[in-house]
Amino acid sequence: MQIADIRDDIDYELISHEELMKRIREVADQVSKDYENRDILLVAALKGAVNTLAVFSQELSLNAPMDFMSLSSYGSGTKSSGQITVREDLTTDVRGRNVLIVEDIIDTGNTLYHLIEYLQKDNPKSVKLCTLFDKPERREKEVPVDWVGFDIPNKFIVGYGLDYAQRYRNLPYIAELAFVEDENEN
Ligand code: IMP
Ligand code: MG
């Protein structure tokens, strides 16, 4: 499916590519200041966070190696469940490191809650969380969100890494779909 085709399904653009870039740069500046030249390890969960991580990491003025995990969360419909399974783990030892999780979106908080718990077992020095989008209204589990790009109302959005049934991840902007069915995948 070509991008020219998927744009036909888009109702309207919610956040433009330019707005995304501007906000990611602002958040990265803030993160760079807050860590005060300490080294961090960027951790992202595949696949949704990849677009955000790519731009965000380039805007940081810190030494920021990165590593990836693949998670699956079980759930039905548009909500993730209470549990995650680690499909692919980090290759980096997080012990004593300042871990910064870079996320695309936090919805119920279930995925992040379990990810943080999982990472804490290996005794990192710190674990902090940065997300491009947050839907605070939908929260079921409390997670400490340290930096947020955009607060989003209770809407299903796609683009910039976010998918609907694995589609639309490669849209360079954030959109609402003309139709939304009851489905959502990491
Ligand atoms: P949580 O465990 O409910 O916080 O789920 C987070 C995951 O749900 C994200 O990593 C996304 O994969 C997915 N998700 C939540 N809201 C949206 C959305 O509006 N669009 C696309 N994916 C979403
Ligand atoms: Mg995600």
C-alpha cells in the first residue's frame, strides 16, 4: 500500500509534521538540560516509538546510546491488558545506568507500568519516561511521566509511528481516521 493511498482514509490532519518537529526539539532541549550532561541510555519499545526516537535522539546534546525492546501486550479491542510479554529484550545491561524510556503514546498506562517494573529489576540508577503523546483521561495505572510532547483527548490517532492494524505508521503527521473500529496494536 502506497502512502498516496493511505492518505485517502484520513479525515483530517491533527498535528502537522512541522509542529511535531518543533515540539520534539523543545522536549529534547528540556531533557538535555534536566540531565545536566549525565549520560543516559535511551530505551524504546518497537515499533511505535521508532519515529519519535529517531528525531528526539538527534536533538539531544547528551551522549545517548539507544536500545530496543519488543513487547506484546495482551488485550482486546482498543485497550491493552494488565500484562506484557518481552518478545525481544535489550542487549544492554541497564545496571547503574540512567534509563530514559522514549515512548510514542501512553494510553491506559498498562504497558509502561509493566515495562518500568521489568527494567527496575536490573537495578538501573534511574528510570525516567518521555512520551510524545499522552492521553491522561484514559489512565488506569499510574505511571510517572517526566516529559510530554502533546496531551491528546480521548481519540484514536495514527501517523508518526502510530498504527491502526499496522497501517499509517509512515504518515509524517498525526491524523484522525475517517473510520475507527475496535482495534489497536503495539
Ligand atoms: P497502554 O498500555 O494502554 O498505555 O497502551 C499503549 C499502546 O497502545 C501504545 O504503545 C500504542 O501502541 C497503543 N495506542 C494507544 N492509543 C493509541 C492511538 O490513539 N493510536 C495508536 N495506537 C495507540
Ligand atoms: Mg508503544
